[in-house]
Amino acid sequence: MKKYFLFFIIWILSIFFAVLYSFENPELVEKIKANFEKNKKPKIETQTSNILKTPGNSFILEFSNLLSTDKKTSFLYYDGDNLNFDKNNIYIYYQNGFFFKNGVLKKLNLPKNFTTKKNGGLKSVFIYKKNKFGLISSNNDDCFYASIIFLKTGKEIFKTKCLPDKNIDFNGLGSSHVHLNDKIILSVGTPEQSSSKIRELAQDKNSIFGKMIEINKNNLDEIIDGKKNMLAVNMFTLGHRNPQGLTKMNNLLFNVEHGPKGGDELNRIIANKNYGWPRVSYGTQYVYENDGKAYEINHEKNNFEEPLFALVPSVGISAVNTCPKVLKEYYQKPCLLALSLYGNSLRPGRSVIIYLLNEKRDKVHSIEKIQLRKDLKLRHFLTNEKNELYEDYDGNIYISADKKGIYKLSFTNFRD
């Protein structure tokens, strides 16, 4: 009996010291968790689910699950222009560094500095001449930074300076991209948890955080051909907080980005303009930062670009793209489609959002928010290689939902 009692005491003490050690060494615990996350394969299963329906104002939105998965996506695209949809042609990139195509799951060729700590991971993928490049979060000793990786070689072709604070949340890194003539425009956010130092980088012209950056395709050709090892980037716009989505309509650029406590924005992106973060926002500061005080609201008065629309309270807006043909034909107006994540009790997220614009595309006429299901945090649209919305022969589109899978969306039963 004494033997069992001694074992019990040793077991209790071991738990106590493990908890104490974890409390005093949170970085080590986070490192262990991050390594586990990087090596944990996503689970992917084909689904045959019932078609669910939710009403819009002028139509019925039908949706059904095609593939289930337990990880967050960073980019998904459809290989080829075939309008006859085949789920085997979906290419899925995951934030923890895995890649799925044609029923095969692979680990991407990423450098050892790649990290999923601080909510990090592979945040975006862009494609040029069939070559894939990734925006990732990186960590080297006490230095956290962002990198662009040539996924074919796994080499780092661009890196930022170290972030100036440890209050980091790489969820804020973004990002998305568009192809614009001879350039690729890539959005990069300010990955701060509650750090004024990181936040201020959005106004620092010597930092790419909080910016839209432009990448010259000629420079990418030199990287691909092995003539250069490092990529040059230029600032396109500044003053962004957490730019999640970016799209192009008639060569005009639009983005959506998370505000702070409220103030999710739809912006028209114009070269060399300043969008004001962290000087102005329609959101407010968090209570734990500055007692929830308001920001300056008037962008124009402070020489910043006003958003086309700010959602207050926020919905956790995520992706944006042009509307599918069926919506364009119905509304006969410039039309953008967005997705949202969490939201809150005042304005639930997990929704599809339709923005109708005027012909000049500088004013929002209408917004419609359609919630799909309370457990679906909507992340990405299925696109082509240039991040342009993919729709099949029947006008269906496809989206990802965090840790749930890939869903088909159909707009049906329009009112006459």
C-alpha cells in the first residue's frame, strides 16, 4: 500500500512541476505546440452531404459540403479552365505547410525558419508561370519576421526585418494578391496582438508591414531562372491593418481588411495612397489597450483615404472577389462578393456578403449579408491561378470554411 501511495505522490509532484515549468517557460511550450502543428497532417475526406438552403433578399443560396478537412486554408485554386467541375482538380494549400492535390497530401518544401507560433504559418500563395511562391511567418531565435519563399526550392527570396515586439499575432499578416499587368500586388498586414510598435509599422515607409507591395514579374523571371537569389519589392499603398482579401475589377483594385473592435473595411486601392491605420479607424481600441477609446474617424480630414464602406460592428471579413456571372446578370451593377469569419453577438459573421457599387465603382449602393451556418467560418474562394473567382458551367462557386472543408454555393430561384 505504501508503494502505491509513494507512486501517487511522485505522480502528483511531477504534474505540479510540469505545470510550474510550463508557466515559467511559455516560449518552450509554444515551440513544442508549433512543431506538433507543423507536422500534423490535415485530415481530408470526400463528403456527400445534403443541400442546405438559406434565403437571400432576391434568391435562395444553396450550399453543400464536398470535402471535409480539419485545418485552415491559405489558398485554393482550380487547375485549368475546365467548366465541368471535378473536385480532384482542387489544389489546397494549408496554413500549417501542407498541400493537397489529386487526392495526394504532401508537405511543402519550406525553410527551417518557417513557424506556426504566434498563429503563424503559410499565409498566402501566388503563382506565376506555374511557379508557386508563399508568404510565411518565420522565426529565428528571438527574431520573428515574414518571408516570401520560392516553393520549388524552399528558399527564402525575401525577408522583412525582425518585428520590434513580442506581442505578435500572425493572424494579422493577411494576405491576398492580384495580377496587375506586369506586376503582382501582395497585401501584408501588421501582425500585432497589442503592440503599438508593430502597429506603427503600417505608417513606416521603410517597412512592408501594413502595406500593399508590388512585385515585378521580370524580377520573378530572374528568380525562376536562377539569375537572382533575392526578390525586390516596392510599396504600392500603406496604412493597412489586416488586409485579408484583394481582388481586381476592370483593372481597379479592391480589398477587405479587419478593423480593430469594429470597422471592417472595403477599400478601393489606389497606388501611393495612405489608408490611415493606425491613425484613423471606424473601430475602437480594445478595452485592454486604452480603455476602449475611439480612434479618429474622419479619414479625409486627416489626409487619408476613406473606406468605401466600414462595417460597425465588424464581421471578421476574410476574402473578396468579383461576383459570379449569375449575380452580375441579375443586378446589372458592379458587384463584389466577400466572406466572413467570426463576427460577434451584435453582427454575426460566418456569412456571404454582396456589395453593389455605382458605375464609377467609387461608392457602395447596397450591402447584403447572408449567414450560411453558425459553425462555418468562411475563409477563401476557389479561384484560378491568378486569384480570379472560379465558377463552373452551372454558375456554382466554391469556398473553404476553417476546419470544416470545401463547400459548393449555388444562387437559385431569383425573383422576377
